[in-house]
Amino acid sequence: MPRGRYSLHDPHDHTPLGEEHFHCAPGSSGWRYVSQLTGPSGDHRGSVDLTIDDLGRPIRLELHAASWQVRGAALDGVTWVRTDPTGTEATEGNVPAHAFTGTSPAFLVATARLLRLAPGDPAKRVRLVAFTDPVLAPRTLDQAWALLRSEAHTTDSGPLMVDAYQVSELDTGEQHTVHIAGDVVLSAPGIELEDLETPPSQFRPD
């Protein structure tokens, strides 16, 4: 069960946004990721709890940020309920999308798992619902993912396979690279892996 810490920063001006302390593990029916987020001063900022099935579909999502809460799952596309800080109003949303995304590295692992790309495959388009900080406002976006290469890196615990993905934002044309090893993000815009207590888990072969 990988357990560690990511540092988060603004991908444009590198302003520190805090840290995400996480643990994750594959299970009998998929993969689960749980984390707690802290701000730059160490104050509690929210949490992420995501479970995907063996096909990479979100079967349970719970986000907390600034007293806002989102619960969601794959249902007729993706469906979610967003609750305000007072807990008195809840808004339901539904979009014909494939999955969710957001600032957490968990969503990058989940999207890569959903797409199941191989090196040399054409880029695959995916529609996602992003929940944006700090109030978890939903926004639908389209991305294209391509697996550029998979390389084995030597580590103290044996070879580590690292996948490099090119992610294109289809509304802006912006492109960036995401490096993932198993179920851990090694680097991505705004994300750096600072500490990892145990090696990444590998998903079961398809």
C-alpha cells in the first residue's frame, strides 16, 4: 500500500498551494485512494476519497474543500451531489462524461487506468468533470491522452516501470506531460512527489 506525500503548487507561477498526504491500494474490485490536504501553513484544507473499478470507472468519489462537499459516481455518465458549507442546500449534477478530475494526483492515475493506452496508440479523447478549488465548482472539459513511452528505471527495490503521458487540453490546445509509476504520480504540472514510504502498487494485468 503506497503511502506518501505530494507537494502542490500553481503550475503557472509555482506559488505553493500545500501538500497532499495519501495512501492508496488496489483491491479485489479496483483501486482506492484516500488523502488529506493541508495548506502552505499546515492548516487542514480538505480531503479526497476516490474508488474506481477494474475498468477505471469512478464507483465512489467524496471530496471536501472549504466546507464544501461533493459525492459522485459513474451513473448515466457521471452524477454528483454538491453540498454548500451550511449543509442546507444540495445541487445535483449529471453529465455524459467518462470520469471526474481535479487537482488531486488521484485523478491522473484513475484517468490513465480508464484509458489503458499502449505506446504508439493514437491519442484518446476523454470527457471529464473537473471540480475546481476552492469551492469544488463543476466544469466539463475534454482532454486527449497519449502514452509517449514506458521505461524501466532501476531502484533499490527492483525495476520500476514509468509511463510518460502527453495530456492535451482540447479547449486551449495546452499540452503537458504526466509521469506515472503504477498507482503513483511521479510528476505533473503543479504536482511533485516528495515522499513515498513503499513502492507503487502495480495494477493487475488486463
